[in-house]
Amino acid sequence: MSDEFARLRAIAAGQEADVKRWKYERDGNVMGTIVDFSSMNHQTYGEQQMVIVKLADTGELVSAFLNGWLQEGMRLNKAKVGDRILIKFFGMRPGERFNRFHLEIEKAQP
């Protein structure tokens, strides 16, 4: 379950403007700590699910799109705020219609 006040806390701390939209094709893999879950309404595709991650290497906050396959993986792994995440991006193979990903979740220690 996500922290329902995470976005408001980020705004209060002045971090909201610092959340960068992650683009797998440009930026590659995502590895870090889950900070929040959110959604946005896309004009063409409707509601899109996102995960907010604090990157392991830089500490930068990024918002990464979750396609249906990644959403299901997050659900099956019971991903929560504080868990560590790796979304490995493979792109599309010739003739395919969807990007390929690999998802790893490491649970935060209580």
C-alpha cells in the first residue's frame, strides 16, 4: 500500500518539481527505491499507472510508466513504498508490438 500523503510531503519538501518523467527508450533501466505510486490521465490511452522511484545511483526522483505486464508484476510481488526495484528495459524485437521488460522487487526490511 502506498503512502497516501507521499505526493503532498514531496510538495512540502520542495521535491515535486524535481520528479523527472522516465522514458525507457531514452533513459534505459530503472533501479532504486519505490517512493510512491501515482497515475495520470493520457489523452489517447486514458489512465496510466506510474511508479515514483528514487534512483540508486543519483538519488534523483523519477516517474516511470507501468504497462499492464509491469503492473501485474508489481501486484504479484506486493510491491510497496520502500521496496527496491529494478525495471530492465529490452525494447521491441522485430515484428513485436510491445516493449519487453524484466522486473525485480526486493522487499524492504521491517
